[in-house]
Amino acid sequence: MESQSDTPPPKRGRPRKYATAAERQAAYRERLRERGVREVRRLVPTHPEPLLRSAVIDLSALPPWKRG
């Protein structure tokens, strides 16, 4: 009997497009640039909604946390 070679059997499934996650992310960013989408890398503070106040409309139906 002959022994099999030391090479592992071929992997099952679909072959990978990218060897590493870094290559995959770089390709994704390149596709975004081609589409004209700009990448934002900084956090922007959100502004809370202003409290409701009115001299004309009765706001008593609103809960107190929405009235201010």
C-alpha cells in the first residue's frame, strides 16, 4: 500500500476573496470612495431636543419630562 502525501485535503466551500480582514476593509473603503461616499472618523456631539414651551398652546397634556 502506498501512503498518501503529506498535503492536506483541499478545503471545502467557497474560496476566500481576501486573505486578511485588513485587505477586506481596504477593498470596502475603496468601493465606498468609488461611489462617492465620504468616511467620517470623528464623533460629533448630538444636540438634545429643545424643551417645549408655549404661551398660546396648553401643554398640560404632555408628560412633565417633555414639558421642561
